[in-house]
Amino acid sequence: MKYLARTATGDPLLGGEDGYVRLDAVEPGLDSVRDALPRAADGTLGDVSDAPAEPVPAEDITFGAPLAEFGKLWGIGLNYEEHAGDLDEQRPEEPASFMKPSTVPTGPGGPIRLPPESQSERVTAEAELGVVMGRTCRNVDEADFEDVIAGFLPVIDMTAEDVLQRNPRFLTRAKSYDTFLVPGAALAVPEEPLDLTSLSVRTEVNGSVEAENEIRNMLFPPEEIVSFHSDVMTLEPGDLFSTGTPGAAHIEPGDDVRAVVESIGTAEAPVTR
């Protein structure tokens, strides 16, 4: 697995098992992670071992978000049948998708800032697999999924649940508070086709597993999500799909939330108000 990341000061990085180097040390002319996304999609990114400098261990780096700005932010609701049952919702016949504004994401490590209690008294956190697009594309066949995505990352998504419960038309507002999306620190770029179906997604709060399920149990797998939405609109490098959660957990100030996506990575953030 290769990794694309950024330092907290914005320097683009390329990572591997031994650590991270500056992206331009391996790929001269690539000045940002966004520039590298098409290379990630077509599998032509160089290796950390090609850099003239020794790689720096991840624990010695302060990371920013993998992209300075993501593109379109898509979320998929009710994408595990068990989670839909928990919410007394019927299984959707098509992806139950929604969009979030560009101001929502916070950096890796958060914090997640809950809105004032006068606006929402019940917020939930949800671990999800994130899929980042690597190519400009339209009308993508599911079989071509690997050719158009740059990679994957863990995501913590949030919902002001009491706002949503007042009226389902309030979904956009319930999902749009600042910091209601925490991406992992690095974009995982598979060097070989990755069998997502065998991987698990886990929501943890304060070290306790609140929900866990395997990607094979998604109602709409990632390749179908990308294909479906590419029939609706042009997808571009940096667009992010949060593919749904196995289950949500109520969070309070002082909590610590983790999204764990097997073989992809972990996103973690403390909760404040």
C-alpha cells in the first residue's frame, strides 16, 4: 500500500511501509496531492524507495488533511441493512445519497465541535469507508471502478440526530455543522486491486466498539455508488464518497471517537462543544 498525505503546513507527502518522503522527491513536478490523484488512479506513482532522502516515520509527522480541499462531498445513508433496521427505516432501493458543504471537514485529529445545545442536543458519530476519485469521469461502468478512483481513507461522519428526526427534509442541515467530517490522515492507494468485501468498518467511542460490519454487507458497494453517481454528474479528482456506516454512536464533550477501516487506516478525534 502507498499513501498520499500532507503535513500540517501543507507539504505533500508520499508514504510506504518505511515512512514518508516529500512527494516531489519521487515525482518531480507534482506539487500537491491533488496533482498526484490521476497517477494514483492509473497506478503509476513512484515508490518511497526512489527518493534520495531517508523516509520519516509517521509518528514524527504532524499531518494535515490529505487534500487542502476536497471536491464534492457525498454521503450515503442507510447503506447497511442492519443500520437501517436500527433506525426503523426501510431498505432503500437506490443509494440514499446527500451532499455536505465544503466547510464541513476538519483536519485529522479533529476536534469534533458539537453545536450549541440550543441547536442540537443529540449528535451521533459514524465510522465510514471514504472513496476518493482520481479521474474526471462520467458514466463509469462498475467494472472500471479501480481505474477512476485514487484510493481510500477512513472517515468519521456526524449527524445532528435530533434535527433530522424533526423532519427528514432537515438532513442537509443535520449533516452540515462545521467539523462534522473528520478524514483520516492519509489516502491509502492500493498497489494491487483490493478486495474490499472482506474488510470491516468499526465505530468506536472511548475505546468501546459501538458498531462493526463488513463491507460485503453494504446494500450498495463502493463500485456501484461511484457508477450510480457518475450517471448523475461528472465526477472529478478529489471528490469524496463517504459510503455509509455500520452504526452510529451518541457522542458528548470529552468523548474520543475512532473510525477504523481494516487495512485502510484509522481516523480519531476528541469531542468538544
